[in-house]
Amino acid sequence: TYTEPTVFFEFAFDTAKIAHEKNIQNVFVTNGYMTPEALHMISPYLDAANVDLKGYSEDFYKKFCGASLAPVKNNLKLMKSLGIFVEITTLLIPGLNDSESELEKLALFIAESLGVDTPWHISRFHPTYKLTDRGVTPLKSLITAYEIGVRSGLKYVYTGNAAGEKTENTFCPKCAKLLIERWSVYLRDNRLKDAACPDCGTIIEGRGL
């Protein structure tokens, strides 16, 4: 659904550098599969990255992604250490990467290695292309994953591709008041004041808030 920016890295680097000169922030939407050298090179111009952590088993990554999990985990930790704001997205595919034990390990990795302020987006799968043998992710599975994230201590857990659920919204991690209301990809309301909760003053981590 997105174009991997590292495929045209040189162009992305040049564009990001020019954007920063114009006070424009840059975001990568990426699979996280790149060299550490590339990350170090672009980090001065990369403000945030939404990284697909597609599952939490080597078997899944090898069979369905043709890659390895370890480099993605290492790059996520490197991004964090370089000061890049990181968000995680996981597409929940029925029967492939949606077991509670795997999701618990994934959520724990985010909390312990990236920090509890790291947003985790759990997206609903819709059958297409080479995975038409599976149905749409049940809403119950999305909510289970959401609850696992919350139990793991993550402050900002979201469900995606399931419009109308309250789990699309941002709530204050301290007083639980609704801060950002969404419907699908649309913003309905943003109550933040100077990137903080207007009710208790808690700073909400992010970019461009």
C-alpha cells in the first residue's frame, strides 16, 4: 500500500535534506529493512518513521516476507537512539501472526526496547493478491491485540482499518480524557494544547502535534 522509501534512498535523502532547509518535517513509512549506514546517513533529516513490524517470529518473516526479523528489530532500536520518533504498525493476519503469545512478545519488545511512549498501530487485514484464502481480521482479534498492548504498558495503542471504533482515538495516558478523535483516516477533533492534555497538562509524545 506504500512505496518503500529505501528503494529510492538517494532521492529520498536529497529531498529530505531540502525539506529540512525549508522547515518541513520528514517521515518514512517503511518496512525497516535497511542498512545501519543508511539510517545514520539520513537521521539528521528524518524526524519520524512509521515502521511495519509485520510479526514477531523468524518463520513468519522468512516465509511471508522473504526477510529476517532481527535486522528490523535492530534498526528500530537504532532509530530510537538516533532521535527519530518511531511508530509501529502491525497488519494482523488471521492464523499467521495473530496468536496472543506472539502479540505479547511483540508488545513487550516495543515497551522494553523502544519505550512505552511508542505508538503501536494494529491494522485490520483484508484479503487480496496472494492472501485471498483468509478472511478479514475479526474485530475481536483487533481488540484482543489492543488490550495486550495496553497491558504491556504502551500508552498509545490504536486499531486501524476498522472505522468507528473508539480504539482509533488518542486518550490521555494519565487522566484518560479523549484528546484526538478520528474516523478512519480522518481527523474529527484535536483537543491538544501545545502538545499537551488540556485537562491535566500531560505532554503527549509525537511529531507535529
